[in-house]
Amino acid sequence: MDAKIYPHDRLLAATILKIVPASVRPNHVTILRLLLTPVAVLLLAYERYDIGVPFFLLLAFTDMLDGSLARTRGQITHWGTLWDPLVDKLLIGSVATVLLFHQFSVVVFLMLLGLECAFVLGGWLRKRRGIVTGANWWGKWKMFFQVAAVVSYLLYLQSGMLPLQGVSYVLFGVAAFLALCSLLAHGL
């Protein structure tokens, strides 16, 4: 499978990917993120933000890392195009669920859960029709804003700096808008 190389892929290929051994495949990174997601969720659920926030950021970074590995090394697989977005949704969805149950209203939780379920259902339906699609720019920006929203809210919880709470709400809103755009771009 050929894929478009994005600017961040070139940047990572020129820097961090040079130290990633050739034996490390993109799917290995996806599996690692899947296995470590419960650790991040537990750290944040027990309000260990000093460890949980950097750990969450590391896991979020592995999403960019495995995609860049796959595209720059020509290692895109059907398994990866299906599982990478599912593992991303598990990471973001689990952390958001912990935050939402602790901090937000049920309406916000149901809205975010509904969007993520729509993504999973859409991917499953496309796969059943034999259509395998990679990430689009809308989805990449959605993931960026989701991570930024979660991190800003976690930093608010850790520091008590009220402006960070407002920033996180705006970022969650932008992420929801981009999620809708991504869904439409994929034909849902």
C-alpha cells in the first residue's frame, strides 16, 4: 500500500525514526500503546497527574510515531489501518471517560462517546465493503486537538489554574467539530 508522506513524517524520519531499530514495526508500537493504555487510565483515575500526564503524552506521541514509521518505511498493513485508529480511540476514549465521569456532565460524555462510536462503526462498515482508508488531515487534527484538550484539562486538575479549564473546553469543542468533518470526509 502506498501512502502520502506528511510533513511531520519527514520531520520524524529525519530525527527520531533514525534511532528506532528496523526490527521495530509500526504494529509493534500500536500493540504497545494498546497494552499501556490501561496504565495511563489507572494513573489518571487515581489522580497521579505527575506521572499520568507525561505517560499519556508519551502514548499519544506513539500514535504519530507508528503512522510515520508505516508511511516512511513502506510498512503499512491492513491490520495497522484497522487497529491503529481503534487503539487511538481506546486511549482517548478511556482517558476522556475518566475525566468526564470525574468532572463533566453526562451530556458531554454521551456526545463524545457517540462521536467515537460513529468512527468505529464507520470504519467497520467500510472494512465490510472492502474499503480500507487511511487517516485524513481532519482526523489527524482531531487527534491533535483531543490530546491537547485532555492534556490542558489534566494540567488544570493538577495546577488548579482556572484558565486551563476554559482552554480545554474550547479544545474539546474544536476536536468535536473536526471529528464531524473527518466523518463527512470519509463519506458518513
